[in-house]
Amino acid sequence: MRRMFGLIRVVAVMLLGIAAVEAQDAKAAASPPPELTVKNVNVYSSKGDWCPSPTPTPSTAATTGSTPSKEICKAGIGDRVIVEVSGLKENVRAGVLKPSDLVLFLNGRPLAKVNGVPAAASDSNWVSFDLRRSEESSEAWAALLGRPGRQEFRGATVSVGFPDKQAVRAEPNAQMTINLRLYYWGWAIFSLLALLITLASFVYLAKRTGIIRDSGPAQVAVTQRPYSLAKIQAAFWFFLVIGSFIFLYLITGDYNTITEQALILIGIGTGTALGAAMIDANKSVAANQSVNELEPQEAGLQSEVAELTKQQTALQDKIASAGAAATDTDKQTLSTITTSLSEKQAELTVVTKKIKIAKSGLTNPVTQGFSKDLLTDADGINFHRFQMVTWTIVLGALFVVGVYKALSMPPFSATLLALMGISSGTYLGFKIPEKQT
């Protein structure tokens, strides 16, 4: 009997325990998990440094309840932001959410694809986010990092939330601000100096060599040849794109920033320079052929003019010596020789001018100054050259502004690119008959 009563007592205790657990679970199910709030922010840099420092790690803080200091941390692309979210572990236990459901918010802007990862044990209020830039988050990063100035850092508020929703609120007196790194000052200075040295070297070569000058007659020194509009346009887009590429890499860390439109603009500049070089080469070939054909004619005419001049002088002396006794035949012969001499001299003048034009290659062999070389030909300032210069400057300015504000090379429409192509094509078309003598 005692054994039976003991067994009944054990069963009763077990039933009461089960009932108590079920009652507790029912009570927990009846009460919803607490609201999420942001409490603290830490940063783990790509160099392995913690901020605030010294401070407990998230795992230690989660278990000991330590509170980080109020130091404002610095972070940028490539670093890890670790956020303490009150109520997170309760919501995870209840199956309401997972840390990966949360995204990081900076200045109230959600960063797409920057999802949360448990920062310590699964039963923790700490969640970490790796700062990285993606195509989906490029617009948000442009707003955060665009228009950089002298300051290496820019203040930003930190929060978490769900995509396409507002960020969760912060607790009173919570430290939720970081200094967002725009760029590394040392690398920025180094890159700027390297770019300036490259540009200065180019300017030196432009003045001392034919790197951006037209081809010309061999007898004209390279430094005296005119500047080539087409080559300058190609150089303009080259330096604009490479400068933008370096700028974007410093800010975003992304080296896949050259767009199809940027390549097209470089292609238009290079293609225009190549077309202009081909036109100049054809002119040079035609000029040499003309010179080879005209120089024998010039030599023959010079010989005939010399002979006729000699005959004219002899007859004039004979008639002057004879005075009134000069015969009509001598006078008629003198008149005929004089007429022939005038005709030959006129032919010689035309041939000599043609040779001069041919030897110049139908282009001005001597520079008239940078701006005049770009805008003028034999008739003065020419519209097709002015048009090409204007559109190049306008699109170049829009390109720079777009890179500075949006942190991306601007996606020019097909219409603008076609307009640039038409301008360059017009320049090449007018260059064929163009003269600068």
C-alpha cells in the first residue's frame, strides 16, 4: 500500500509540473514579445579594432549587461557596425523574426542587401551589419557619401528595421550616432598628387611634343604645329574618366564604375581623333602627289619665262637702238613675246600657288595659339568647330557634376550621345575640304 501511495504521489507531482509548464507557456503565448528599440552601437573596423575601446565585446556585454561608453565610433565601407537592439532575443525566441530579417538604416535610409547577422550567441540582443555597397543600395550610399568635402567623416544616425519600412525607434539617451567615413585622407592626397603629376606631365608633353598637335610638313618644327581639336577632345575625355574612376574608388571602394556611356564618350573622342588623322594622312598623300606633278611644270614655266624675258630684253634694246628706223616686224615680234611672257608668268603664279598649298597639306603648318587653333580655319572662327568645343565642355561639366553628386558616372541618354557623335561627325565632314593657309 505504501508503494502504491508513493507511486500515486509521484504521478500527481508530474501532472502538476506538466500543468504548470503548460500554464506558463500559455501565459507566454498570450503576452506578445517586446517592441524592438535601438540601445547602443559598436563598430568593428576592417583593421580589427573595436569601438568604443576599451569595452566588452558584444558577447560579453550580452551576458554581463555591460554598457558601452558614449564614444562616437568611426566606420566606413568595409567595416562592421554592431547594434544592440532591445527585445531582439525575445522576438527571436518567439519566432517573430530572425536577425537576417533586419537591415541597417543610416540617416533613416535603408541599405538594401545589408542584412543582420547574429553578433554573438543566438540568444543575444546584438546584431551585426557589414557595410558594403551594392547596386540596390547605390542610391542610398550616394545620399550618404555624395558631395564630399574637406572633412574625412560625416555624422550619421544608426538604426535597424525591415526593408520598405521605417526604422525602429531608439531608446532615450541611446548612443546611435557614428562618424561615417567618406574617404581615407592619406589615400586621397596621394591620388590627387598622382593625378596632378600625370596632368602636369601631359601639359609639358603637349607643349614640347606633338602629342596633341596636327601632323604637318617636315620642315615645320613639331612645337610650331597647330593643336588638334580632335586629339584634345580625346585627351579631355580620357582625363575626365580616369579622374572620375579614381574619385569613385576612393569613396566607394568599387572599381567597376566605368559605364557604357563613359566608354562611348571615350570612343567618340578616340574615333574623331582617328578620323582626323586619316583625313590629314590622305591630304598629305594628295599633297605629295600634287607637288610631284606641279614641280616639273613650275620648272618648265620658269625656263620659258626666263627665255622669253631674255628675248624681250634683246628686242627692246634693238628697237631702242634703231629709233625711228625700227621695223614693224621687230615691233610685232616684241608685242607677241610680251603677250606670251605675261601668259607664262600668270601660269607660273598659279602653279607656284598650287605648290604652296600642296606643301602645306591644306592645313595651317604653324600654330596661331591654343584657342585659335581649336576654333578657326582660313575663314576665321568656324561653326562646326565651335559646336564641337561647346558640346564637349557642356557634357564634360554634366559628367563631373553627376560623379560628384551621385557617386556614379552619369548614364547619358542615347539622344545626348548621338548629339555628341553628330557634332564630331560634322567636324570630320567639314575637315575634308578645310583649309588653313
